[in-house]
Amino acid sequence: MTLIKQLANQDEFVGFYLLKELVVRQTNSTPPKDYLDIMLCDSSGEISAKLWDASTTDKEAFFPMGLVKVKGIAQTYRDRLQVKIIQIRPAKEEDGVKLTDFIRSAPIGPDELIHTIQRVISDIQDQEIKEIVSYCVAKVEEKLVHYPAAKSHHHAYYAGLAYHMVRMLELGDFLCRQRPFLNGDLLKAGIILHDIAKPEEMNAQLGIVSEYSTLGKLLGHISMASQWITEAAIRLDIDLESPKVVGLQHLVLSHHNLGEWGSPVGPQLPEAVALHHIDALDAKLQMVEDALLTTPDTEDWTPMIRGLENKAIYRLKY
Amino acid sequence: MTLIKQLANQDEFVGFYLLKELVVRQTNSTPPKDYLDIMLCDSSGEISAKLWDASTTDKEAFFPMGLVKVKGIAQTYRDRLQVKIIQIRPAKEEDGVKLTDFIRSAPIGPDELIHTIQRVISDIQDQEIKEIVSYCVAKVEEKLVHYPAAKSHHHAYYAGLAYHMVRMLELGDFLCRQRPFLNGDLLKAGIILHDIAKPEEMNAQLGIVSEYSTLGKLLGHISMASQWITEAAIRLDIDLESPKVVGLQHLVLSHHNLGEWGSPVGPQLPEAVALHHIDALDAKLQMVEDALLTTPDTEDWTPMIRGLENKAIYRLKY
Amino acid sequence: MTLIKQLANQDEFVGFYLLKELVVRQTNSTPPKDYLDIMLCDSSGEISAKLWDASTTDKEAFFPMGLVKVKGIAQTYRDRLQVKIIQIRPAKEEDGVKLTDFIRSAPIGPDELIHTIQRVISDIQDQEIKEIVSYCVAKVEEKLVHYPAAKSHHHAYYAGLAYHMVRMLELGDFLCRQRPFLNGDLLKAGIILHDIAKPEEMNAQLGIVSEYSTLGKLLGHISMASQWITEAAIRLDIDLESPKVVGLQHLVLSHHNLGEWGSPVGPQLPEAVALHHIDALDAKLQMVEDALLTTPDTEDWTPMIRGLENKAIYRLKY
Amino acid sequence: MTLIKQLANQDEFVGFYLLKELVVRQTNSTPPKDYLDIMLCDSSGEISAKLWDASTTDKEAFFPMGLVKVKGIAQTYRDRLQVKIIQIRPAKEEDGVKLTDFIRSAPIGPDELIHTIQRVISDIQDQEIKEIVSYCVAKVEEKLVHYPAAKSHHHAYYAGLAYHMVRMLELGDFLCRQRPFLNGDLLKAGIILHDIAKPEEMNAQLGIVSEYSTLGKLLGHISMASQWITEAAIRLDIDLESPKVVGLQHLVLSHHNLGEWGSPVGPQLPEAVALHHIDALDAKLQMVEDALLTTPDTEDWTPMIRGLENKAIYRLKY
Amino acid sequence: MTLIKQLANQDEFVGFYLLKELVVRQTNSTPPKDYLDIMLCDSSGEISAKLWDASTTDKEAFFPMGLVKVKGIAQTYRDRLQVKIIQIRPAKEEDGVKLTDFIRSAPIGPDELIHTIQRVISDIQDQEIKEIVSYCVAKVEEKLVHYPAAKSHHHAYYAGLAYHMVRMLELGDFLCRQRPFLNGDLLKAGIILHDIAKPEEMNAQLGIVSEYSTLGKLLGHISMASQWITEAAIRLDIDLESPKVVGLQHLVLSHHNLGEWGSPVGPQLPEAVALHHIDALDAKLQMVEDALLTTPDTEDWTPMIRGLENKAIYRLKY
Amino acid sequence: MTLIKQLANQDEFVGFYLLKELVVRQTNSTPPKDYLDIMLCDSSGEISAKLWDASTTDKEAFFPMGLVKVKGIAQTYRDRLQVKIIQIRPAKEEDGVKLTDFIRSAPIGPDELIHTIQRVISDIQDQEIKEIVSYCVAKVEEKLVHYPAAKSHHHAYYAGLAYHMVRMLELGDFLCRQRPFLNGDLLKAGIILHDIAKPEEMNAQLGIVSEYSTLGKLLGHISMASQWITEAAIRLDIDLESPKVVGLQHLVLSHHNLGEWGSPVGPQLPEAVALHHIDALDAKLQMVEDALLTTPDTEDWTPMIRGLENKAIYRLKY
């Protein structure tokens, strides 16, 4: 089965793919004819596809986020490859393909990620901090298994958010050993809580964010997470003005560093400074790694990456 | 009794003043001698004063925020007027002067301001919104009587915060009548809540802010007020994700309009847009009015005002 | 008759509309065929429409800014509704429809707006200020009846500019009563003069701006209005350097507040500070109100609004 | 006679200087004693000087902008050289010194500068443009002989404004020959008019600006000059909307290039683009030249120059 | 033969043109048909052209950067003129047309430009500076004959870079005469070296830049040129830390003035300040001149020019 | 012996300190008297000290960067502690104190730091990269032992630069293990080379930078290091345009990320992205750690830290 990333101009192919988006459109011909404008994806990337002369049956047979079997031909159109569909049908049970094989996922399985996060929580020595973290994680437990970390910016795939957390926890652990003046409990808690409200800020399925939620637009995930800590403290009967509660809220509120990046206050605890930079380092390096992975091996340069000041990344070979 | 604002170079005077700040310093002479570096203020303004050759008794007799009787002479030093103290003693009970006569205050009395705010709250028609507002106001009830609205930016005097609220409520009322699509309950609540956490963000006495609190620095009054709404909703058993709770939090979070001005989200409700602009209009006009009031009548230009892009204001006469 | 704002996908309808824009285009078919690409509008909004297979007669029958009778069907294309025209003909006299019924207009009639502005002018107590204002208003008297306040930013409809003035005058009147230190004559004059040169900065018809004028591009409406005051003073024999003339020019020049927003000087009179904020408040709230009015009631969010930092507005319901 | 620029630490000297500024101050000793804090200058630079133990006679004998004979000693204080005055008296007629020998002046005499400017005006071929330019120049004729071009930014000395004009005219002449598509009349007129209102924007004496005028603060020299063109056109009966009048106003209004630098519109005529860059080039090179001239030859680096992004200039030697 | 700049809607024409770009595309018809999407250019401008119903022969007959004979018709499509091709064939030798007649070129021939640059180099009086300049120029000798100065910003045509240098040298020469404190050797060398690495930063043919080189993206032409000076000094055995070498490197490194424009250091030599402003003046005026030349004479306004703050230029006529 | 950090108001003490700066000043008394204005420091911090009534002997006895024995009293002056010196004399050999005990140093000894750096270099697997790194390190070998990493921003102490490198190398090593797609040779080389020219950009002694060098001001350490790589490649006969040379230069040039922070190009290699963020993370955390170390334990807040957006750091205790 041909991976999308491997398709080249004029390739004919047959394979299973995830039909990610679907719109019925009309051609400009007279009279206009209906066609299906489709986005196919698999774990290696995604590609636009057209089914010309779509019949009424066609228009009723397909739905977004369903698996399909496609016979098609890849063609270059306006400098980008797209697929002209020759035949297409929904996948059947006997085809033996499953959804999760067709989406981009974190390189570590979701169960292992969640397990790691739970283990780190159980290692937090301060009981109150541990309970607050647990309370907040419990609010999104189900979604944390599969949510991406962002719509497209970075870690935009299945379990991307949990993967981002785990990598940051590894880095945080290293830094606490390198610089013992850092408070490990606070840093661990800050890493786990900093993006914990993202699953409520966005609506996502199979690692793909379709839109921001109304709550997400009106409050933003930073204020939401900070309020979850308030909620946790009240429910757990912990003083709202205690250093622990205020400290955790500060870590969450300040992790974007600057007002123009969404933080109402700047980092003023050692662990807050560390948290911001661990977050930045992990997100940026993941953007680089993901861009390289989804760029065909024949290309020296990745596409431009918005999160890296619109720079492309070069594969230096020597 | 001479008001500070009326003093001119070489004026000799006797009067009562509030000793606002006091530092013991040494002259550069050999051997250096102690002198008292004092800030005197009354309701018309403030002025720096020196007591040369301070005796041990002098150094023990005076405290910040106490009333004093001063005989002195006004002298120009580096383009600014200052006072050379000839005689000074603490005020006594029989002098019959009281602290509140010597501080700058809002032009409307604190009781009337609080009464107006309470009346507006009682006019809120939605029960849940009314209760949330009451809950938050109750947290700072005592301080609201006398707190300033800011350290120096605007309304920086006794009851300045309540005065700012009342003026904004008047303007909000006018706008709701001019544009009936605005929700009066939300706008009133937003005006009362937008700066409600300021008394916990700053430490102030007699309308004078001495410093920001640790809570204020780590969280900021915007996030604090938003969390008070969370707290109120939990205590009052109102759904945390209900439109009312989210709407009030949005009003508070967005009222500085931009991230670089401290708002983690921008205004996205009609009342949030109104709130931001009512706040700006009232604060800026008050800066203008206060600058004109504290500038000697003989000056055509006020000093430069930081909150007005560092512009001075001109008294146009025709 | 169906209002454009009420159309939904697959609706068939017949009605009269204003043909606002018209271009003859070719399809991509071989050989390409001509079709008419049309913008229809009525008082509730506007929508793109296509007449496929346009005959030579069709191409000659229609003109921009003419009324037409249309039978059509609404269809979703690329997430936006558009109209496929089944039949179209120019409106005839016996149809009894008139242009002004099909354009967006200020909610108050132009005559009443002009009357209000004239009444305010006659209330100005200072004779010279009154005469300067009258002189400048007279320069655009005819256009003031119907000009919009901007190309698309805000109040972009029939009599939008006069409506903006009137609303600002109401707000100015309220503020002068709330803060008696403001000079009412100057503030009224400033409100009327601040955008008075806009009708010469832009070319508009029926409330729709087609383009900026050469004068508008080379000088800008702010400098133009300031020069009209110069011109008025000379013609009325008032001293060009008198406080009144300079004050009015300052109000006009500074009303955008910052250099990057087009003001060569910042506000330095109390009335100039007030003018800037009254202008901002009224323009922003009108953007909100207009966006809500032209967004279908079924939508919770308006489109993004450029003048509100690209934020959309949410209809909060509880 | 020792030039100020040549003074070194511990030098004793006698000479005539211009007493530019004078303030009576008190020492911190007990009791404080009066001393004179003086700024001395000559054509090579300026230096701070103190007369300790000033008698009443001393305090009455000296005035700003008067010539004095000084015996003093140069001493380094806080990394800067200053003068301790041993003896000082006002200059007398028989001393044979004159004010203009003690101020910084343009390297070309004012008469020659004015003559050059008048000659260029007479070379303008279009009668209306010539008359408008003459009208505006006539408004400041007397001041143009001696005004500086700015308070401190560049050309801040006697006849600095006229000198800036003349140098720009030379450069403009070169460019018109290099690029014949430029309109020489417009460019000449633009160069002469672009800063023509500066003498009314600032108050200056002997090339030293003491402050901005009220007119200057409220309108700015750019808008003032543009209005002078309006005035000229009316007085000369030239159509206010004619291309010549609008073109000249555009040149003046746009010559600072960007809104944040004070221009309400950006350059949109070829000559306006040229004018902005000629102005920048001449001002920046003059800052460099003046900084090098007033920096002691023993220093490799000039002080930091605000107009050059706070960079210092280096004397490269090889 | 009709120049592209002169074409108007519905013009039929026959002529020779340079086929600058070529893509095979499909129509949206069913089944889709191939057509050629072509960019034609001549010395007066460029225009998009379509060959509908392209045969296999057609698809193989044409290549980018080849000359073609075209019979076509100009048609307005989406407010822009494009060409519908009726007939097209490659140019033959007997047609007697040559490539260089169809590209935009500097108004002075490349040989004369190179000759002028070489003459200026030979006039440099300091031997070491002269040799370093010669070494660097020799690295791009062949390309300097024909390279443009930029991809599209300014001087984007055949020999544009050499033309930019020559014009700047003329201006530099004028300034050295006007201000003798400038070091002519340094300024000449700086002008020649400042963009000398551009031919290695970009890949260009016939004055048209197709893309940036990998070296250009990773290092940028400013750092490259600076390193060429290092290389020259080592090869010529000149001390790397000598004032001459450091001075030349400083001129190159600082010529974009600000970090955000690509300069790692700001100008700190008089010649560096001059170089930056000469570069800006020449580039901006050339943008104006080129925009006017390629805009049809019937248009009063050029298109918007990115390098001029997105302003258009107006042809003022009086 | 009392550490400077432990001094409190009115403490009398005797001890050895490093006299870091010394200026002779005059008091404002009449006649003015000389006194010594001194900066004392030890490994815990620094403090201003005055020797009143300095005799000629005193003025000749002391030099910056010499050790002294001081008897003094700590006094608060304008909110800061300073020392009034009672007795002072230069340290003698028999006192047995040595300079390096009195300066702030990296927490790891310089020999160990250099040894670590050399070991990492020897671990680089690619011969050419290893040789280029060695060549550049050899240029500053002596200075690398003791240079600080910056004037005051971060790691501003003895061996601060080597310490910064070593910590970054540890972090780089961790990241290469966490993300194997990173090229370890390039990242190690980039970390060692990124600030390698700093010792030539600044003049420093005992970890204290006195000023920037002329070379540093004119070229900047980023361009200098990049040119050292050019020099190394030429001397080692490695192709200047080879991927290794260009890659190393890119790492150095891009490590400040943005033009406004001094990088002429942005990071476009995975290792360049990593290098920038490792550098930022290490520098910021070191600022935090150093600020906490030098702030008296009795203070909850450190002073504001410029490199952390002017935020202070809070010691959270629970």
C-alpha cells in the first residue's frame, strides 16, 4: 500500500486511506456538475483528492473521518500534488483495516504516555500539590489519551498533548538534577498542568482539531487551567491563598512568558522560568522533527514552519 | 493655612500637613550630619521638605502617615519647589486636625459611592449574576470604601476605586439607553467586577499605594477577579460552565483589550467591548481632570502624563 | 420577498434586489463560456450570484447600482452561500420598488440626522467657533446627507457619517454634564469637524465607497479638515493663530491619538482626549451592533471584525 | 584663549565665554550656601561650571546669554570635565568680544545661505510654485537667518536650518541631473518648505532652542507648514485643489515618511520619496560630522548619538 | 510588434515574446482537459497567457526562457488583463529575434557598467583596499555582468546589480566632494562590496531570480561578503585585525542599518552611515522610476510598491 | 571575616576585600574636600564605600583591582547599604590573601571546565569539524580559562563563559539522547563556537568586563566567530563552501534567533534550533540562580532582572 508521502506525479495506486474532509462542489461547466472534494490522509501525511462526476449515490456514501479504499492517480496541480480518484468505496469490516492505523500518532503509545504521567504524579512528594494535579488531570482523563497539543502549531496528532508532557517531564527531570535549587514537585506539577485545559479549549477527534470551543475562545486554556486549580483547592479544602495554590496558578498563568503571547503575568518563580523554556524547547524541536518526517526524502528543505518564524529547515548532508 | 499647591518661591508659612514619607539621610559635609528628608502632603498636592541638623529627638519624633505642624520656607531647588523646615512638631489632639482632611479624596464621599454601587447591584435583575457580584464585592467590602484605583496611573487617591466604578456605571447606564442591544445586567456586573481584585493586588493606606502584594505580582488582579467568580459560583452552587459565569469571567479577563496590556483574551461580547472603552474613557478623562486640578493655576501646561502617551495637557483660554 | 440575510442552502426564491457589482467572466470549459458574476444586495446584507450562459442581451441589459428582479436558488459553495440565477430582469417603473429601500442605511433618517447636527451647531455659544463649523459643514452639505463614515471599517452605509456624528454628539453631551470642566462648544465643534473631510477623501454612492479620491490619498481627511479650518478662518477674517482656530485644528489633527493611526500630534486639550475616546467608543460599538445585525440569527458567532483586533463577537444566551 | 573643547583635567585657564544657562543652587552643607551653577559655551562646545560661595553681588551680576570673562580650573567630576570658577566678571565693551564669536554656527555665513536659498527660489520656473514658496519663506524671513534646524537632534546651531536647506538643495540638484524624471521645481520647493515652519514651532535665540512654542506643540511644524501653503494659495488666489497646491502640501506632509515619525501620509510622489531620503541623508551625515567636530581629537569614539540609533561613531585610522 | 505594456482589452495581436514560465494544467471540465498556463514577457512588462486544448505536441514544444511567436487576444479576467492564445510556435533562427531584446535591462549597457566599476576600483588610492575589492569582485566577475540586484524588490532586471552600484558610486562621489571629511576610498569600496555576494545568494538567469541558493539562505549575502573580505585578506596576506579589513567588514555588515533588516551591527563609521543612506536613496528612487516606466501611461497611479511601505506613486500633472 | 552579602545597617566590621573601582571626588562643601568613592567586592557581592577626607597619601595608595584591608561601618543611604570607611590599607603579602578568593567565580573550577570542553572536542567524530573547533578554541585558549560570558547579563564572573559552555554541553548531550535525529557533532561544535569570540569582543579581567573592544563594537562576536571559521577552514585547507563549514557558520550566525537580537539569519538546521533554545534556557536559569544567590536570605524578592523582562524572582516557601 502506497503511503501518501511517497506519491509522485503520474503514480497510479490503490490503497486504504482515511477520508478526513469532504465537500460536494460544482464545476464551472455549463451546466455545472457535482464533484467530491476530499482530503485523504494516512499516518505519513495528507493529500487533496477529487472525484469528478459524483453521482447521488457517491454523495451519500461517504462521511468525514471514515476509511475508504481508493484507486487513483497522482497529478501535479498548481505546484502541489493532488489525486484524481478513479474508484472509491467505503472500507468494509472484512478489509481488516482500522482507523488508528491511518492517523498520525505520537511515537509512544497513549497507554504508556498516560502511565508515565500517572507515575510522575505519584512521585510528587507534597500531598496537596499531588492532589491538585490529580484533580485537574481527572477532569480531562479520557481526552488526555488522544488529544493533540494544538490545532496545527506543534504536536498536532493523536496523543500529541500527552507526548509533549512526557518529553517535557524528561527534560524537567534532567534540569532538576543539573540545577538542584529547582523545586521538582513544582516543576513536575507545572509541566502537567500548563496545557491541561487544552482538551476543553478545542474540539478534536483522532488527533485532529476541528475548531476552538466557545469556552476556549472566551476564556483561553491558560485562564481555564488556572481556574481548575481554584476549583481543585476549594473541593480539596486547601487555602486558596496558600503558596502552593498561588504558585501552581502562577506557573500556569506565566508559561507563555509575555502578554502578547497570552500570559497575563510573566514568570517570577524559578520553576516558572524553567517551565516556559522547557515548553519552548520541546515544542520547537518537535516542529523541526515532524517537518522533517513529513517532508519527502527527496526534498532538501521542509516547507516553511510558522512556529519557527516562518523558516524552513534544511537537511544538511556531509 | 497655606495649601501646598499655592506655595511660591521664598514664601514663609505655618500650617498642618500630612507627613507622608520620612528618611534620615546624611549630608556630604565632613563629618556628615543627619537630616530628615520628608514628603509633606495635603489635599492639594505634595512637596519635598528637609529638616537640616536633625537631633536624636527629631529622628524619633516623626513617623510616616502622621500629621505635623510645620513652619517653613519654600525654595526653588533644581527647578522644583521644596521646603526648608524651620520648626516642626507632631500634631496634638487639641490641634483639632484630622487625617482625612489632608489626603486627596474622590470628589464624592465614600459612603455615597458605596451606596450607589450597592443600589446598582440590587438593580441587577438576574439573581445569579447579582449574587456573584455581591459575593465578590463582599470580599473587599471594607477596602472598597477607601482604596485608590491605581498606584499613580489614575484615580490614585482615597476612594478612587469606588469613584471610578460609579462614574463608569453612569456612563454604562447612558450607553444601555443609547444602544438597547447591550445587556444591562452584564455591563453593570462587568463594571463592578473588572477591578474588584485591585484591593488585594496592592497594599494601600489613606488612598496611597505603598507596594504591590505578592499575590498581586504573581497572579495580577485580572486573574484574581476571574478566580473569585469561580469561587463565588462554587460557593453559590452555580454551574461553572454556564453562560453567566463564563460571560462574567470573559468581561473581567478581556477588559484590558490586548495581551500586552494584560488581558489573556480580547473582548468578544458586546458588553466586553463596551466595558473596555468605558474604562479607558473614564480613566483618561480623570487623568486630565486630576492633572489640571493639581497644576498651579498660573501654569498653562500640566506636567507630562504617562497614561496619556506622555503628553501634557494645555489650558486653552479664549 | 426573501431578505438576503434569511436565505439558506437550497432555498428557491423570487425577489427584487440591488445589483451592486457586475463582471462578465469566462468559464474554464473549452471553449470558455461567458457568465455574469454579480453582487446582489438589499438592506439586510449582500450575496454573490452567477448567471451561467450569459447571452449578448444579458451582457448589455444590466448595470451596477441598478435594481433587478431575480428568480434564483441559494447554494453553498466553499462554505459560503451563493445564488445560482434562474431568471433575471431589470426592475421596471411599474414594479414600484425604489433604490433606497435596497441599501443599508443608518437607523435614523438622513433629514433628522442633518437637522440634529444643525441644531447642535446653532447651540454653539461662541460665534466664531459656530461660524467656522458652519463654513466647513457647508462645504460638504450635500454629501453629508448620504455619505458613509468609512469604506468598510464602521458605519459603512447610507448616512453613516451623519449617524456617527449624532451618536457622538449625544455621548459628548452626556460627558459635558458628567464632567463640567469640559468645554461644550469645543467638544461639539470637534465632533462635527473631526471627520468632516471624509466625503472629499472617498468617492461614494448610496452609502457605498468605491475608492479613495486622489486628494484623499495625497493629503488624508485629517489634514484636509484642518486646512478647511484655515480656509474658514481666512474667509471669516478670524486670526489664524487665535486659540479658537488652533484649538479646533488641534482637535481634528489629534483625534486618531497616535502617529501610526494617522494623527501628526497627540491629544493635548481635555476636549481632544474626550474626542478621541468618544470616537473610538462609538465606532467600536457600532461595529459590534452592525456585525450582529448582519449575521444570520442561527449563528452564535459573527464573522471576524478587523476593527476589533480581528475578533468575532459571540451572542451569549442565558 | 583656550577653547572649551581643548580643556583637560587640572588645566588652569583665563578666557571669554558665553554664559548660556545660570541657576542659583544651595550646597548640602549646614547651613547650605549658595553657589552658581553655570553652563559656559563657545564655538567649540560647552561645559558645566560652578562658582562656589556666590555673594549677593554675584547672584545679581550675571544673566543667561551674556558674555563673561572667566578664570578657572578644569576638573574631572563623575567622568565628565567641569570648571571650578576662580574669578568671573561680565565682559565689557572695551574687551572687544562679540556674542556671535561664541556660539556654534553653520560653516557657511547666514547671508550667503539666505542668498543661495533666494537664488534657488528665483530659479523655480513655475510662477505659482515660486510665489507660494516666496510667501511662506517671507513669513519667517527674519528667523531663517539664524534659526537652528532642531533643539538638539541635528543642525542645532546658528543658521542651522538655512544650512540644512542649502545642503539639501545641492543634493536635490545632483539627483535631478542624475534622474531627469524628477520635477526640479517640485523638489526645490519641497526642500525649502519641508521645515519652513520650524521657526514658529520652537523658540530660539543665537541658534539655541529654549523650548517648543504652544503652537508647535498643538499643531506641529508639519501641519503648520501645510496650512501656510493653504494660506498662501488663498492670498495669491490659486485654486486650493489644484495639483500644484496639493502636491506641495503632500511633499511637506509626507516628508517624515511614517506616521510614527509624524507624517500623516506617506510619500506618493517621486519628489516626495526623494525629499524624505535627501532629508534623512543630510541630517544623519551632519550628526556624524558635528559629533566628530565636537569630540576631542584624543578620543577615538564620539559620544552616543540619539539620532543614529544611539550608536557612537569611530575614527578609523590607518 | 505590440509591447505588452501597450495591450488593451480585446486587442488582437501577433508578436514575439519570451516565454518566461510554463505549467501544464487541467480544466475543471469533465473529463478535465490540459491547457498551457504561460507567462509571456518582453522588455516592457509581462502578462499571463493561456493555450486552451493543448495537444501532446504543444506540451512538448515549449520551454521556459525560450522565445515564441504568438497570435493572441487580450482579455480582462478578474480585473487583470490576460492573453488567450490563438496560435503559438517557438521562434526560429530565421526570425532574427534575440533573447536579450525581450528582457528588462538596466538603461546603461553591462559593458559600460563593468568598465565604470573597474575604473573606480583603479582609482582607489590605498593598495590593500584596492586589492581586497578586486579580489571580491573577481569572485563574481562573470555574474556581475548580468545579475539583478534583487528578486523583485528593486533593480530586478538584467545588470541591475551593476547599475545599482554605478548609480551609488556617482552619488558617493558627489557626497565626498560635498563633505570632505568622508574617506573616499572606504566609501567607494563599501559601495562596491556591500551587495557583492548577492550573485551567490540567488540563482538568476537573464536578470530573473528563480530562487535563493542554499548558501544564501543559510548565511545571507551580508555575512558571505564579510567572509570574502576575510578570505581576501588571508590570501593577500593582510592582517585580519587591521583597521582596513575591519573597516570594510563593518561597512558591509552594517549597511542594512538595523538588526531587523539583517545587519548584525549598526553603522559606526562615517562612511557606514553614508553607505546605508546612499543605498536606501538609490533603491527607493529606482523603485519609483521602474514603477512609473512599467505602468501604462493611461494610469495615474502605479500599483502598490512593497518597498515603499506599500504605497502607490502618483503622476502629478499640472 | 564578614561577607558583603551579610552586612546589615550599622554593622561595624573589619575584613579584606577587592577594591574593584575607585574615583576621587569632591564634596559639595566650601571649600570642597576630596574623598574616595570606592566599590568593594568579594565572592558574595559588591558594595559602595566612601573614604571621607582623603589625604594625598590615600589618593596615591590605592588602585582598582587591588586587595585592601578595611575597617568600616555599614549604613543605609537612599535605600541602599553603603560603607563608611574608618580605616583602609592595601593588603600585604604577609596577609596571605589572594585575589581569586575575592571574585565571583563559576561553581566549577576553570581547569575542570576547560578539561571538560577539551574532552567533548576530542569526542567529536568528524575530523574536519573537530579541527575547526580546536582551531577557534586555540585562538582564545588563555582567555577561556577566566572570561565571563557577558558584561552583566548572565554568567558575569570568573570562568563564566566556560561554565556556560559546559552546562550547555550537558543539556545538548541529554537532547541528543532524547532526540536521536539531532547530529551530535554539529550540536557540540555549535555550543562551543557560539560565543567563542566573546573574549575578543570584550575586555575583561578577573571575570569583570570593563568595556567592549573596538573590534567587538564594529563587528560583534557573532560575525567574528563566523569569520574565525572561515579562517580555520582556509588554514586547514577545508572547502569554504562545504556543508560542514557552512553548517558551523550557520549555527553561530543564527544562535540569537532574530535579527533584532543580533542574528543576521534565523535557525534553519535542527541543531541551530536546538542551539538557540539551549542557550536561552541555560542563560535564563543561570540569571535566576545567580540572582537568588546574591540576594540576602532575608529578602523574598530578588532585584529586577533585565534579562528576564525586568521581572524579579520570588522565593516561594511552603
